[in-house]
Amino acid sequence: MNLKDTIRDVKDFPKKGIIFKDITTLLKDPKAISIAVEELYKLVKDKKITKVVGIESRGFILGAALALKLGVGFIPIRKPGKLPAERIAESYSLEYGTDSIEIHKDAIEQGDVVLLHDDLLATGGTMKAACNLVERLSGKVGQISFLIELSFLKGRENLNGYDVHSLIQYDSE
Amino acid sequence: MNLKDTIRDVKDFPKKGIIFKDITTLLKDPKAISIAVEELYKLVKDKKITKVVGIESRGFILGAALALKLGVGFIPIRKPGKLPAERIAESYSLEYGTDSIEIHKDAIEQGDVVLLHDDLLATGGTMKAACNLVERLSGKVGQISFLIELSFLKGRENLNGYDVHSLIQYDSE
């Protein structure tokens, strides 16, 4: 089974001229979702991961499944105002303006080796901010994984020095 | 292990006077997250479920894990403007005003028996809207499950006629 065949292209979403890679067609296919988790698990199973961090909100979907398979805890990184307890934030640049993400202060401890997971690598801005959050809490980024990588946007350059993996790559729009 | 002991009370979140039930302390505990999924799975494993629907965004966390354990596909119900393909929407009442949620039109087919999952049952408004979405697409609601139920808010009354389960109940604030 080729996982790429289960991804749906949606034209002009979220705005005109963009071709959106829709993962909901992968997720609803029992074989595809199971293969995706299995492949992501195989990439990371020997990395001595102690926690999985998923980025809101599509990163929660397979992130938690990976944590359960690895037998470790799951940590959500969320948009501002969603996490209730003491937290730290990181900002990152968007095409116009900035956005930010947050993590609970007690989510990561010294010695933690973290798998960071999100569904899609575009420019890498969000994931770089997520790495900063983990490292500010004295965690080590053990691996970064994505379901999809838009290789033509060169997001990997933003994540230099990390062990970065993706299951499906697109070399052009 | 008592799962309730892993839930953290956060005072005055999201606003003064509210005691927020924080599940992140359950999720980060490897034993607790694993027991939670196992218990939710046991409740539903004989219900001939063909799809699991999780509600954005905390419902994605254990919803997808349950889909994988059941060997079925996972369907996200999302806030407006997030799903890229053809979709339908349902509105529901909030304390002040209304909100709405959406599902892809091709997410559910006639004959599907659906497990609907979310982290918390409060008044039940969101979940009732989710049931309506599934039924408008000719799916059958096979079970509804929550990690936490705020029993004193009587959300079950909104979900009359459905098979409703929760792992942790609070009889008072």
C-alpha cells in the first residue's frame, strides 16, 4: 500500500492557489492509519524516547498513538490560552505576522528524550518553536517525525541538527 | 491505580470561579494513559464499531488510539473552517451565544456504526451536535465515551437514548 495514494488534494484551501494535502482520507482508512503508525513507530523505537509531544491539533492524532505504542506519556503543545496550568510560550513567524504555542512547565523534566510529532512539515517554523520549548525545559529532542513533508518548502533547513523523518514527501506543489 | 488521582484541578480557569479538570497530568503518566485507553476499549470492543469519531481537539488524543485498537478508521469533527473538503455543520448553544462543529460529508457511510469520543462531558451540547452530524450522514451512533463526566451538570440528559460511558465522574465541583 502506498500511503501517498490515501492523501487527498483539495484545491484553493485555505485560500485560492493553495493545494491542501488532506490527511483525513488516510486517517479514515483502517489499513493506512495502522501502517502510518507502524512506520512512524519503527523509525523511533530504538531512540530511548521517554515522552511524545504532539502539536495541536492534528499532531495529537498519531502523537498519542505513538506514545501508547512506545509505553511513554503524551504531552500536548497547544495554541495560546488552552493549557490551564503554569506554562511557557514561544513565538514563530507566519507569512504575515506571528503566532505562538505553549507547553506546561511540568510537562518535561531534565533527562527526558522527546519525540516531537506533527502531521505536516511546511516551513518548519512551528516545529522549531516546539523544539525550543522542549529544550527550555531541559528536555532533549530525540526525534522529530511528520506524516507529510512539503520538501519544496525546505522546512528541514529550519530543523538543522535534529533527526527529522517523514513518511510522505512532495517535491512540488 | 485510580485514574481520578491523575487529574489535576486548576482553579479559576478558563475564568474566575471555575475549577478546571486538567487531563494533561493523566496523559503524561504512561500507566494512566494506557489504562484509560484499555478501559475505554473494553467498554466498546463488542459493539461492532466501524469508525471512531473524535471531537477537536482533546477528543483526537484518545479517539485515534481507540480507532487503532479497534482496527477501524478515525474521523475528526472539527471547528468551523478547518476541514478542507465538502462538509456539513451543526450549531449548539453555549452559555452566551452559539458555536458550531463540522464533519466531512464522505466521512461516514450508510451502515457505519460509530464510536463518538471526547475528553469531557459537561452539558453535552457539543456531543449532541456531533451525534446529529453522524446521523445526518446515515451513520448509527454505537457508543459515546468520555474520559471525564461532570455528572452535576447532567449532560447525560442531553444524550438520552444513547449508550453513554465515562471513566471518571465528578458529582460536584
